Amino acid sequence: MNRPAILPLAENYRHGERIAAHCHDRAQLIHALSGVITVNSRQGSWVVPPGRGVWVPAAVEHDLQMAGAVQMRTLFVDQRVRPDLPGECQVIEISPLLRELIIRAMDIPPDHPQEGREARIMQLILDEIRVLPVLALHVPCPADRQLLALCEALRAAPGEDWSLARAAAHSGLTPRTLTRGFQRETGLSLVQWLRRVRLMAGLDALAAGQSVLEVALDLGYDSPSAFSAMFRRTLGVSPSGYFGRAAG
């Protein structure tokens, strides 16, 4: 029998569940119908809110963390059938068409005929993956040990007032050296990196049922509107509107 190009898998998880570090001989498209999934690897972290997906190439070791009641739909993809599929982890927008194709794929058996409607659905999924926009929901990890230790401190307390001076003192570097090193290692400024960490933490908290007010104050924002403005700039909609749309 021919090796199927796509193997679908449907799984549901409770809030707080984790999947330990592992890897696969196939690439994965991990899609969250509900809840928030965080994918962690040595290269960084990718957050998958409802309605989004993360592409994980074959042989990339990663672990998963769930926030909220997660309905996860995964497609294991044989990258050899499409050499032009992404070669690195990335969060992608899931179009309404691809969402329905993923849901339909869950009912297609691995031994489906190589021609006909089911085969065309699988081929259309591969076509869609190639053209979907990439989202800025990646928090890269620096390789430098001093910077990595700083990033771990930032992740542990994202709501604190992390000025450049405080971050430099924590890492034992001058502000100038920290600024240059952080940009070189992550491709982001310290402010941009911290903003992404706060967004990821906010998505997890909102998925777990916290209010926008609670999340905003916990993450160091002066008001819910300030947090909502950051959220809207990144995801194009307010927190309440986003989760309401995803549920719909």
C-alpha cells in the first residue's frame, strides 16, 4: 500500500495538560479548534490560539502545553510529497476553507483511494498550507547563556516592570551590549520580545477563563484598554471578540 500523504488525528485535552518532549518522522500541522496550545522547542515557543495552527517540521523535538479546554486536530504530513512545504516552525492563519478541510479529514481513513474526492481533499489541504499567512506568535530563544537566563526571568515574571536598565543589571551586561546582543540573537528588541511573551501569557490566561481586567493587571498593563490595544494590533480583534469568534 502507498504511504498516505496525510494522517489525521483528533485529540482533546483538559486545561493544564502537557505532552512531554518528543518528535515525529512526519511534519505536523497542529490546529486548535478551542483552547490555546503552546509549542516549545530549543529554538523558541509558538502559541496556537483558537482558529490558528502551528507547522512543525519532521524531526523537530518539541513539547506541548494546553490552556483551557483544548480540541486539537493534527495532520501528520509526509513532507516528501511536497518539498516546498515550510522548513521551519511557524504559526499560520487557518482559513475557513482549511478549517473545514481539516475537520473533514478526521473522517478519512489512511487507506483511502489514491484517486477520487477524499484524495482531492488531502491534496487541497497541502495546497492551502503553502499559501497561508505566517503570524508573529513566535518567541525565539537566544543561544547566549546570559541572554537565555534573562529570558527565563522575563517569562517567569512578564508582568513586572522590565526596563532596559533592570534587564541589563539582571544579566550582568551594559544596556548597549544587551540591546545589540538581544537583537542579534532573537531578531527582536527587548520590548518586542517582552510584548510577545505577554501576549502568549495573556492568551493562556484568557483561555483558562480569566477576565480581560485580571489578565491586563497581572501582565503589568495600566488598564484593560491598553492590553486590548496590544492584542488588537497583533491579532486584529479585541480579546473578547477574538475568543467569541473562535468559539463560533
